[in-house]
Amino acid sequence: MDLNIQRFLNDKLYDKRKIGALDLERTIRELIAAKDYAKIEAILDQLCNDYAYAVHQPHARNGGLIGLAAAAIALGPELPKYLEVIVPPVLACFTDQDARVRYYACEAMYNIAKVAKGEILVYFNYIFDALCKLGADSELSVKNGAELLDRLVKDIVSESAATYVSVLEQPQEFDGDDKNVNDEQLDLPTAFSLKRFIPLLRERIFALNPFSRTFLVGWITLLDSIPDLELVTYLPEFLGGLLRFLSDSNRDVHVATQACLDKFLAEIKRIAQVKKGITESKRSRDAARRSRKDSIGSRGGRSLEDGDEVDSITANEEDDDVSSEDDWVPGQDVQINYKAILEILTATLDSPLEEDGLLESLRWIVEFLDICPEEVLPFTPKILAHLLPAMASGVESIRQAAARVNNSLMDYVVSLSDEADLVSAPPAPSEQLNGNASNRASLSSSRDLDLRSPTPAQGRPNERAPTPAVASQATPQAIPQADLDYVAAVNSLTLLFLNDHEATRVAALTWLIMLHRKAPRKVLAFNDGTFPALLKTLSDPAEAVVTKDLQLLSQISRNSEDDYFSNFMVNLLQLFSTDRKLLETRGNLIIRQLCTSLSAERIYRTLADCIEKEEDVEFASIMVQNLNNNLITAPELAELRKRLRNLETKDGQTFFVALFRSWCYNAVATFSLCLLAQAYEQAYNLLQIFAELEMTVNMLIQIDKLVQLLESPVFTYLRLQLLEPEKYPHLYKCLYGLLMLLPQSSAFAALKNRLNSVSSIGYLHIAPRPTATTPSASTFDRPNRLKGRDDSIIRWNELLEKFRSVQERARRLQRGDEDDASSALSDLKIGGGETAMDAKGTGREGTGGRAPPVPAKDLPAAAPPAKTRTLGRPFGRLGGAVAGRGKRAQQ
């Protein structure tokens, strides 16, 4: 360069440097006119090495930058050949420590890009990286300069990015066919390449500075707006970073990112609709072609003219197909990587602190369930693991979004064909054309699916899974569809049993119920780890969770073999035995819910067999007491009570015997069972054995409750039978026997009043009849009639011996605890009714055991009875053990 130009470019004043740049521009123009390209290269090398790369000479760097810009302006059309020399030093100045150098670098690159236009896209990645850093610069002037350069580059990208090919890539001119040249140019690489740009974007998308984030979102939005680039194809590369941008504290970043994501989602939906429309159009054309061929072929023999007609129709159809294929629709060849996108969305669900990102992920999943549900299905286990906890979120918007996803996902899973559909008839051709849409329409909503187990009155559908032999006969014409990973889904849902929120646990059980209905053989077996978790869930503090859990256990039992049901009952008893609090608080609910969902008789038979083999006598007595109370009072067991009252049938007799043998662990329960079955003579015989037993406080309280139950509607038939003393003589003996066993309490007074109201009738049967033809009173009693039947399977004496032996065994086992039990009875307040016995037979809350009778002299005077509630029914507490005061009490 001329010495004057060098001196001006190295001056510290901008005006002097500008004068030098203008002189340099004039000089280069002259050299171009003279075609002295060697001198031009020498000048550019001098500007780069002596000026632009002079790190410790800021004035020289500034002069070099303005000189390079002037050279670029002067080169004009010749600039592309020298960009590889001019651009790198300008890019190096973007990282200079001096803010003025960075600003002049922006100015120089602006001038260079303005002249180079599309050629600058060859260096787009380097410019983009520099601008991303300059957008967060601390100097306002540098930011402004970077913003101006950014606008110019965006304009160039919008105009030329999709089609511009660098002049350096274009072939040299040669003689030949123009067509060949055009074909070759079509294969030339463009100056801008998304494939080269995406790795840089993937690296920069994790920026934290709000200005850098705004810069990135702006460029992503711009590139997506260019139709031929199809940035949506690379969406998985930067979607995770965009979702993080939503949680930025800067409002501008949030708004811009939300708008960008909305555009991407709308574009995905549009592309899916285009592809779906093309597919349906192709199917309809194929169907119409087949129908026309079938209609022509059905005519039988054809003449030559008919053959010509068919050939012409076929030719026209082929021409139509070719023309329809040539009609290109924007988006039809764009491939969306749904799997990669869903992996990112499900990973975002695991970040509960980023509420905005979580909301957006849920929104996208809902839309994907409508766009491509078959792609979402494999991610169902992972989605459920994070979705159901979100349904109990403290943020209302998240709860609503999670509920929408849950409903949509359940709707789709319900619409899938289950195991029972594998053996169904093949669908009609029209249904096959509809494909997945017809399957989804088969069940409108999972919310319409009654997830409650049917009651006995409603009947039970045959939900047995088809055998492999039957399943193998399924038609091959069925449309294959995605399958759900049931094992992974069950594992994810089972882990949610430990969640702290009731709504999450209920939703997990609801899903398990639905999945088990669809695929009983794939979901939940006795030998897997889910069954113990279901049993443990029975101790859940939320009643809604326990109800759902029982519903699922009942459903599993209903669709399983007898061994599974027996194991279920055995494990349930073991759970009650180890967790007595569960038996006290939820025992009645569990028993009644199971009886509602399953066969009540089957449950009672199985439990009776298990209890009969129970080694823990105390637990067996408590369990029998609970079962007996439910048998008498539960509305769900009304049919079971009717069957017990009908001992004329063989089924009724076997059921009575099964219950009696296990009921022997509890004397009062056995007695009430006989009253319920109208086996009054057997009940009276039990009272005779009662005299040999030790009357504990627990037994007296149970008798007290039984007397009050006799006044309930369940025993209406028994009270009416008191009007027929000749037909039911042992009924009087039973009730008077109870009266003799009771101390004079409120229950004693109630039973005495009942008997006094029919006492005159009762005395009639005592007097002997004058005629010998009148049958004895005992022949009219129900047990005696059964004894006379040849087909009766009840051995009454054997049952009495069984009762006696069981009670004797219990007495021997409890003999070692008499000292502890006596303290419990001494705390009993006779007549005050302030002591209530719990299900274990304790005298006070926190005390336990049985107690022998206390001498009458130690008992206080009687007091008015109080009321309490046990098992959901009102009962009077045990009143005064004896009547009288003073000497009469001592007697």
C-alpha cells in the first residue's frame, strides 16, 4: 500500500482512518481495472497481517478492519474469490478485549456482507457464533452494532439460504448441451446448510443469558419460516433447550419461545394432516379401482369392445394416478422424528421445578395423542410415572393439563384391541380402511368405562383370556397395531403406590384396573411382586385407595384360578393377623367390598376353611366375630342370610356346616349362626355347653350385642316365631338361656321385656295335651325335622363335639393369661357403661385379655346404661352385672 494510506490507516483518529480507507478503495478499483490481481492479494495480505492481526495495536486493528471493508467494497463482483482472506481476520476481531475493536469489526462485517450477499452464507456458522456471543456483550454500542449486522444476515438468509449456490461451486463454462449443465447444477450444494448449522445450534441452545436466548429463538423462528429448509425435521436437536427457555425469568424470552413452539406444533399438525389426507386419498382410489374391476369382471364373458373399454379405463386410471402423484403438496415429504421428540417431552416431565416446561410438554403430548397415538404408546410407562404425580400438583394449571393427558391416553389405550378381540371375527373392508380411527371410536371415553366391579345382581362378564390354541386361530387380516409394554406400565404404576398424594395412588389403581380388564394374562399375577404391594395398600389411610385396591384384587381373583383366590384369602388373613389395627379400622370395609365384587358365599367358605386351620386361637376368635357381625348386619350379605335360613337344601346344609366348624372359635358367634339358620335346638345345646365355659367379659359383651341385634330387622322372623311356641319350643329356651347368662343390664331388660310380651303364649306349650295323637313340641323344631331327613348331611352331635373341643383348646391356651386378664375385668364399671370392648375383647382401650368372674361384693351399684357404636351399629354397653345393692349384691 502507499505510505500515505498506511499512515492514515494507523492513525488514532477515525476521520483519518476513513480518508485512508477511501484512498485504498480507489487504489483497488484501479488495480481491478488493470487486472493486477497479484498486487490486490499483496495489499490484502498486508491488511490482514500488519493491521487486522495486530493484537496489541488497537488503532492498527481498527485501521485494518476499515481497510478490509473498503477493499471488499472496491472488489465488488470479484469479492467471492477473496472472502477466504478477508473474513477470518474480521471474525478474529469479534473477540478483542477492546470494545471499539469489536464494534468496528461489526461495522466491517456489515459492509462486507452487504457486498457479498449470498456468498457470505459460506461463513454463516462463524458469523452466527460470533453474533450469539456479541448479543450478550456488556457494551451497548457493541450490542447495537451486532444487532444491525444480525438484521442484515437475516435478510440475506431469508432471500438466499434455501437456493443460493456459491459462485465458487458452480462449474466452469464449457461447450455442451444446456440441459446437462442444468441437471448438474441441481446437485450442487447450497452455500447455507442446515446439516452443518444444527450442531452449532445444539451447542448454543443451552445458553443462559437472556439476550443470547432471545437471539437464538429469533433465528430458529426465522429458519422455520423458510419453507424449503424444513427446520422442523431437526426439531429434536434443540427442542429440549427451547423448553428450558420457558422457565426464563425474562418475560420477552418466555413470550418469544412460546410463540416459536406454537409454530412448530402447528406445523407438525399440518404435516400430519397432509400425509393423512394423501394416504386416505390413495386408499379411496385403490378401493374404487378394485370395485370397478370387480364390477366389470362380474359380467362374465366380454366382447372385443368390452376389452377395449377396460383397457381404456385402466389407462385413464394410470394417467390419473401419475398426475395425482405429480401434484406436490407442501409437507408431504417432510419426515418428523416423533420418537425423538417424545423422548425429550417425557424427560421434561421429570423436572417438576420447571412448571412452564412441564405444561408445554403436557400440551404437546395431548396433541401427539391426536396426531400419532401409535408413537406415544411405547412411552406410556414413562409418561405415567411422571404424569400421575402431576395430577396432585399444587398448581391448578398443571393439574388440569395432567388430567387432560391422562384422559386422552386412557381413551387411546382403551380403544386398543384387547385379548378377547384376538378371537373375534375379522372386520369388514370398510372398517379396515378406517384403521385406527374406527378402533378409537369403539369406546368413546375411558371415563365412560365403568371401572367398578359388577355386583352379583348384575352378573359377571366372561373375562377369561383366550387360550393360546384359540388365539392362534385369529385371522391374519387384522390390522397390526402397536402394543403396550404391560410389564413396564405395571411396574411404573406399582411404584406410585408409595406416592404421598391420594389422587396419584387412586389414579394408579384406576389404570391397573383398566389394564387388567384389557389383558388379564399380561397384568398382575400372584407370583409377581405386584400382589404383595396390593395387599400392603389395603393399609392405606385413604378409603378411596382401599376401595380401588379391593376392586382390583377382586377383579384379579375373578379372572384367575381357584388357587389364586385361595392364596389371596390366606394372605389377607395373614395381613389381618399381623396388622390388627387394619382389622379394627378397615376389616369391615374390606370384607363388605370383597363380597360386593365377588361371590359372598365363596369368600365366606374360603375364609372359613382357612380359619379352621388357624393356630392363633385369639385371632381366629376375633376374625370369626368380625365375619359374623358382617354376616348379620351387612346389606351386601342379605342373599347369604337367606341361604342360611334355608337348611332344607343340600347347598344350605354344606354352607352351614362349613361356617359352623370355623365359627367354633367364638362361642357367641356360633350361637348367633344357629339362630340365623333357625337351628334352635342346636343353639340350645350350645347354651348347655356355655355353662361349662368360663364366662369372660368379652363373651358377656358379645351376648349383650347379640341381644340388641335380635331387635334389628334382620331377626324379624325370629321375633315372629315367638308367637308359635309349639312349633319353635327351643327358641324360647335359647332366649331364656341368654337371659340367664346376662347380668341385669340394659340388654337384660330389653330381652326380658320382649319375652314378657309373649310370655302368656309361651306358657301354653308347657302344659301337656290330653290327646296322644298330638306330636311333641320338639318334632316341630327345625333341627328335628332335619334329623328325620335321609339326605341331611348335618351331623349335629359331631358339630357339638367340634365346638366343645375347640372351646376346650382355647381355654387351655388362655389359662396361662388368667392373671393378666383379671385386671381387665376389675376395670369394668358395672352399670356405668363406661367400658367398651374392642374387636380383640379388651376391657379398655389399650388393655387386653380375658378375665374370670369377679366376686359380687367387688362390683359397684348399677347405673343407667350408656350407648356406644360398634361396627357401625348402635349397641348398649354392658350394663350392671348383677342387680341390687348392699347385702343383696354381696349375695
